[in-house]
Amino acid sequence: MDVDLMWWLTRSLFVGGGIAGAGLALLYTLQEKLIYVPRLPGLPNPYVYTPTRFGLQYEDVHFKAKDGTKLHGWMLYPQDWKRGAMRKRPTVLFFQENAGNMNMRLPYLRLLILSLNCSVFAPSYRGYGQSSGSPSEAGLKQDAEASLETLLQRQDVNPSKIVCLGKSLGGAVGIDLTAKHKDKFAAAVFENTFTSITDVAPKVLPFLKHLIGQGRPANWLIRNKWNSLEQIPKLQGLPLLLMSSLQDELLPPAQMQQLYKAVTASGSKDCTWVEFEDAGHMDAYEVAQQEYWPALMQFFKRHGLGQDHWDAPADDDIDDKEAYDSADESAEVIEDSQQQGNGLTHRAGAAAVQKAAQEPGSSVHVNGVSAKTS
Ligand SMILES: *[C@@H]1O[C@H](CO)[C@@H](O)[C@H](O)[C@H]1NC(C)=O
């Protein structure tokens, strides 16, 4: 990538807008580093916990994206399942949030699997967890395709009971994949995701707000668009559950509402909206557990993916089990570092860029990559 050329281009476009110009050039150069956060500061990248620690059975699945990138995923299922149980129950294809690796999703995935009595396939995007490569929009889209193909080839997965579930960045990955393969999914669930990266960028880098965002002039600089608002109307006909935390500190809940409007305007009659008054970006399943889990379970049941004898696992049921004692401790460690790490990485990246943008000629380091403003 030619930084000087970029710099010249932004300069000539925004004469006089020095700060914004420098910010734009950096945004262009460091974009992948600013957007994707496979590793949280202070936490090791290798997995510290295995799913066994969380009372789950699992299989390591190794597969490849179309461009040859080596990917890793976990096939996760309840401890007490016998062979053959898997085909009877739905399989959730889970796309994770941005910051951190799949290790950190285990506390959530444990509850998901227990509540829905389902198996979960949890692939890691390229550059995340045990997958090789480095993240980009085009790359993650390939990874999602490969994940679905891998699932469809498995004998133990019922191809008519695959549900896509994506949170935050994973929502964008899931919306894109289901829009392209609507017929291969039984349903989809998206939680606290965004309308597009162009809409998110001005929130993370406020000094760019006049240049980037809906209808703004510099959107062409964003290579990683994740244009979910454009994709979601294509999901018309697929049962959808949209879940929105009203206290989301990272992404504006208004963007979830926009997605909901776009899909209902497309004529979709099968879109369920659930909102959680007091929950933030990552914690609806804990803070609003009394609404979160029943909403998911009812949605599954309504679409023939539930089972008759079926109650929400009470918190006590889960916590009482010996196997989960150590899991609870691990979950706490993970959740704490996640809460801190999430805000930190984005804020640190944004602050570094803003500072460098104000001092032309200075350099900036984000997630291990450096760039100079001129
Ligand atoms: C979960 O599903 C399996 C497979 O259908 C079944 O054998 C098992 O009894 C179910 N477990 C619960 C707790 O409902």
C-alpha cells in the first residue's frame, strides 16, 4: 500500500483540512489494525482454557478457506450426548465478537449449549485464535463460507437445522453469509451488530465525523465496509431474531433499529425484535438473563428447533454442577479482561491515530503496525 500516494490524495481532496486529512490517511493505512482486534492487550493469544473446563465435549476442526488459509474451529456439544444425538438437535454456527479469541466466548457458549441443548460450531476468523492469516473483510467472508461448507459436509450435523448466530462483528459476518445462502439456514440470530463500518468509524474516530458516515464524502477510504444495512433485506423469509442492548457502550443501538426497519420494510414477516433495557455491548446474556435465554429458547421452539420437555436451565442448576465450579472462576477471569480489553483496544487505537493526525510528520503504532503521517 502506498502511504505517500494516499497522503497526497487526501491532501488534495481536503485542502486545509490538515487534521482530518492526516486522520484519513492513517485510517486508510492502518484500517485492518484499527478494525480487527484478534488479541487483547495483556492476554496471551494461545488458548488458556479448553471447552472441557466448561463441561463441554469438543472436537478440534481443521479446515481451509478458498485461498488456502488454514482455519481452526471447535465443534462443541453437551457433555452427556451420545453419538447420534447431534443430528437430532440444531447446530448453531457461531460468529464471534471482534476483540479477543474464541477462548473468551466459552462462558457464553457453555450457557448457549445448555439452554438450547444444541451443538455449536465456533470457527475462528483468520488471524484469530488458532487460525492462521490476518483479518480483512474479504478474508473473513471466505472463512464464513468455508465454515458453512465444513458444517454441511459433516455426517453428525442435520443440514436442515443450522442456525446462524452472530454478535457484533460476528453479526456482520453472519448477515453477509446468510444473505448469500438463505436456503441453507433454518434461522438466524444477530445481537448488537452495526449497519456498516462506515457508520461505526465516526463514533470511534470522532474527528472524522464530517467526512465518514452515511452520505459523507470520504467513505471510499473504507475498504472494510461490512455493509449489513444493504445485505439484511435479502434475509426476507428467513426466521430472524434481532437482539439489542439499549446501554450498548460500543455500538449505537439505533443501528440495530435501522437493521430491523430495513428487514421489515423488505416484507419480512418473521423478524422478532428483543431489547434489553439495562444491558451493554457484551453482557446481555448475564445482565438480562431472565429475558435473554427465554427469548432465544422461544424463538428456537417457534421454528421447530426446540424440544417438548424443556425449561430454561435455572442458574442454580448450572452452578450446582461440580464440573462448572472451575468454569465459573475461569469465566470470571475471562469476562473481566474482556470488559476492560474491549474498550481499551479501540480507545487506544483511536487516541493514537487522533494524536498522530494532529502532529503531521509523527508516526503512530496500532496493534503492532506503524505508519507515518507524511
Ligand atoms: C438433548 O438432546 C438429546 C438429543 O436429542 C437428548 O438425548 C437429551 O435428552 C436432551 N437433553 C435435555 C436436557 O433435554
